[in-house]
Amino acid sequence: MEARPALSIQRSGASQLSNHGVSGGLSSSLPVLSTHLEETYQKFSDTQEVHAEKEMMTRPLAHTTRLPTNNGVVGHIFSSSSGFSSDIHYSSALPNEKHSRNPPFISQSPTNIAALPLSQSSNSLLPQSTIPIHCNKENSGSWCTDPDFLDFPEWADQLITGDDALASNWNELLVDNVTDMEPKTTYQVAKPCTTVPAQNQQLPSPSVESHSVVNPSSSANNAPAKPRMRWTPELHEAFVEAVNQLGGSERATPKGVLKLMKVEGLTIYHVKSHLQKYRTARYRPEPSEGSSEKKLTSMEEISSLDLKTGMGITEALRLQMEVQKRLHEQLEIQRNLQLRIEEQGRYLQMMFEKQKAGLDKLKVPSSNPENPPAPSDATNDNESPTKSQLESSQRDHVNSGTGTVNAKSMLERSPQEICGEHKAPETGDLEKAETCVSESSSQPSKRPRIEE
Amino acid sequence: MKFGKWLKQQIEETLPAWRDKFLSYKQLKKLVRLISLAESPEFGKVDAEAEFVYLLNNEIDKFNAFFMEQEEDFIIRHKELQQGIKRVIDTWGPNGTKPSEAEYIDEMAKVRKEIVDFHGEMVLLVNYSNVNYTGLGKILKKYDKRTGRLLRLPFIQKVLQQPFFVTDLVSKLVKECENTIDEVFPVEVKEEIVKVQREAITVVGKGVFRNTVTALLSMQEIRRGSSTYGHFSLPPLDLPDSDLIHSFQLNSPIPTV
């Protein structure tokens, strides 16, 4: 759409700052990964494609050093505004890894602080995992929002109780960050994050389209963060009503509209930007196709369909409509398929974890030897065919486990291998669903390669 | 076709203002390669993963921001269009305040064009969402493959909940647009149109129509079947009328700024 230079809405990630300045082509927002996490931050503020490419080449990810005074580390790891705190998925991913990871974490420097709480308890982090955080990172104000706020207080506490050495580092980090808070550069992106938790704690609640209320991240947050809000038609209706009550889009003021709307969590910033869009849309209804097309007059636009068949404009539009409808249809189908695929994957994962949990229980030398061999046999049966197949695949994988099955390769195999008597009926269903989805109940073509 | 190449094509063909909003697939791919090559102990891997995740999150932020902004625009424009139509009908329509067939037809033509383009733009946004989601899935898959870690599954679960992926509202607006068009511009008895269109049609310019045709064709292309077909792969695209779509000849784009 049209660029909105007046508003900083477009700024989403830290790395986005110079996005608009960069010429087209692939996004330049991808910061460079460097071995030194601190340096990474410098790179983020550059965000030039050229640099990115160069640096990527010349700076292999040889080794990450432990940076005790790396203010950014903890911050940036959790600074995902999209609710994607790495911890969230770590907490689910980690259980798959061997727990032997945990002790080493604790003995490491702050760099691993990030990883630490993840493994400690997914419980404290779980509440956040369900939350789609819509907040956006606005660089004009402080860094945004939720994940940082959420994660910090909870596991920071854990940290502090867990290990004094780390805790002191932690406090050091926090203190360091508190001192400088200019929201100017992207480098600051991480810093304010780490400070905010000290000030704010908020619980994001899911802000789905059905909610006409603002993204909650803005509600409890009095800090200058300007998270993105997801507008809905209903909300817009209320907005329009308020505007009309105030005498039209030109006369209405953001403050007035905000007051009239009486929507919880809506900030004046949201209203302001929305009002601006609204005004633009009303008084320049023609150029809605994006900047380049504005130059075309309406006739030229119509004749952008140069029809050899001499189709009338009507037919041309109808044809265009057909194509668009078709595309949309396919997109929806595709999306549903993708959802189902992932759902299934999740289901398989869950089954696998259950099985693994069952296995682990059996492995524990229990005081009752009459823990009937039957179940253990059953599960062993489950394990052995899969294990032998997987052992070869494990060569490819970094498996920190003692030879427990690799979840990923499990998932990539058809469900018939994840079988136990009690699971047979379920796998039947899974298989059916899978055939619908993937069109082949046979193994993926990758497998033979792995198996040999 | 390789995804990277396909993505590049999508980006080139998309609306100019959207070009830098797509996934930085190439860079991420490079990163994955670097990570996999690095001979580091477990912790190096964890840190590298943290970095990777951070970058992915940034990308996601980008998508979310762009998507929601577009969505907001669409909401506004949708309402304005509806009102615009009403205005035209009420003013120049047969029962309007200043009935005038000529004006009515004229204005209606403009409105119609606007709606159709608007519809197309919204569909393109849904396509944008899809393209980026697919890209994320692929890069995660690469990552898992290269590093033997299990990042993809849990991560993608979170992606599914991201605003940019939840395209329900935009889809709803799309359908409403379709309904509006059907109502206001009822289908005339010209079913032969479809047959007429079998002849080659040249699509010129960078209009929305061009973009949607491209998107559709390339979707078919990318789903043609892959070498790494697995349980998480989508089946090939079943596209009725595909020869019609293929009959569109896309001229090389006029170089834009």
C-alpha cells in the first residue's frame, strides 16, 4: 500500500528501521548473525542487505563467546514481539532433548540465561504460549511489549533464586539497561525490553479478530510502547460513528474520537493513525491500487487489460474477478491443508511424547518388578522396529539423548511405525487423514536415503 | 521449481510497495548453512538457534506489521466502497435524487473497477500471507535437517497463531466484495464469455490483475511436486480452468522505480 511516512506504524522489528530506505528486492531487514552477540546488535542497526551478505560470508558462526556484560543477549532473545519468545517453543522443544542439557546451562554465563529458564519449567511460560501477540515494535517509543514483559519477571525470579552468580549478572544487566533508554537506534530495541519488565507486568490476553478490543498489550502498558492493534470492522464502525458524531473526519480529533468510542485499551495513537488512514481513504478514493498505479488514469487502468478479443470492459472485469476468486479459493484450500498438516504433526508429536513418557517411566528402576513385562514388551516392540530404523537416521542428527528415538524422524515417518496395540486404531485414523493430505501413505522419498 | 527462485519471482511480480515485506529467505538459508557448518559444542548450537529464532521472529514481526496495516486499510476501504456504491445508486440511480442514466453507468463502471481491484488486492494479501508462511516452514525444515534439531514443529505452531497467518478477516472481506459485486452487477447471460477467453489474452501493465494471475500460476508451479515430498508437503494444485489461466500471456513488466 501507500507508504505512510507520517506514522511509524511500519516499524515492526528492530531491524526494520532502514527498511524503507532500502531499495527493493529481498528484504533487507535480516540482521547479520555474528559470532559475538554484542556485535550482532551493531549489525542490526545497519540492516543493509549488502552488509548482511558480506558479513554472512566472512563471519562464520565459529563460536559464540560468553559475554558477561552483554546487555542485549537476554533482551533480544526475548524481544520477539510476536509472542514468539524463543523460550516458548524452547519449552516445548527442550523436553525432546535430553535433560542432560540442564546442568550445563546453569554453569554457563549469562548468555545461557535465556536457555535456562526455558528448561526449568515450561509451566511458568505456558500461559504465554497461547497468546498471539499482535504487538508491534515501534521504535519511536520504547521497545514494545509482551513477551519481554511476560518472560522476564517470571523466570528472572527463578533465575535469581536458582543461582546467585547468575543473578548478580542478571541484576547487572538490568541495571545497565535501565540507565540508557534512548529509543532511537535499533540497538535500543533490546534494551528497553529488559528494563520494562522491571516497571510493567502485563498479561496479554488473546486478541483475536472477534475481539473488538485492542490488543491488550497496550492496555496495561503505560510505557510509551506503541504496539500494533488489530482493527476489526466492528471497531471501525464504532470509529466512524464517533467521527460522524464529531462532525466528520476533518473536524474530529483523535482525542474526541477516543473518548466517544470508549473502547478499552484503545490508545490515542491508534485512533490517530486510523483517523489519518480514514481521511486519506475518503478524500482520495481513486488511488487505492498502490503508489505506482496511481499514475494511471482510470481509463488506462481499465485498458490495462489489453484484450485482443475485444472484450468489453465488463467482461474484462468479470474475467479478472474470476481469476481472483480462483486464487482466493486455492489459497483458502492451501491454508486449510497447512493447518491440518501441522495439527497432525502436533498430534503425532503428542503421541510420541506420551509414549516416551511411558517408556521413561518403565526405565526407572521401579520397586515393583511385577510391573508386568507385558507393557514393557509392548512398548519395547514399539521401540525396536522404530529404533533400528532410526538409529541410522540418528547418525545424521545431533542427538543428545542416549538413543531415545528422535522425535523428528519419528514424525517424518508414517504413523504405522509409532504403533502399539493401543495405538493401532488411532494410527488408522491418522493414516487416513494423512493419505488425504499427503497423497501417499508410502514413506517420503527421503527415507531410503536415511535408512541405508 | 525451487522455492527460493519462486519466492524471488513472487516478489518481483508483486505490487512494488510490497516488495520488501517478504521473507528474507535467501539470507536465512545462508544462515542455516553457516550454522550447520559451524563446529561448535552444544551451546554454540543453542546460541545459534537463539539467533536464528530471533531473526525469524523479526521476520514475523515484519509480516504482522505489514499485514495488519493492510488489513486496517482494507477495512476502511471496504466500508468506503460500500458507501460509495450506495451513494452512486442513491444519487444517479433510477430512484435517486438526480437520476441520470449516463452518470450512473459511468460512475458504476468506475466503482466496479475499483471493487474488482480492491478484491484482487485483498486476495494478494492472503497470498502474501501464504507465501511467507510457506517460506517459514521451508526454512525451518532446512534448519532441522541441517542441525538435527527440532525447531520446526513447535515454532510453526506459534506461527499458525500469528496475525499475519490468521487471514480470516481479509477472506471475509473478500467474500463480501464478491457478494456486493454479484448484487450490484448481476451476472448477465453471457456464459460464452468463458469460451471467448480461450484466445490469447495479453495482460499488460502492473495492475492487480496481473499480480493475481501470476500468483495463481506460480502457486500451481510451486505445488507441482517436490523432491522432498513428505507428510508435511502439500499435494499438487488442482486448478480447474488452468488452461484458461495459462492462456494469459504476461508481458514483461514495465520497469518500475
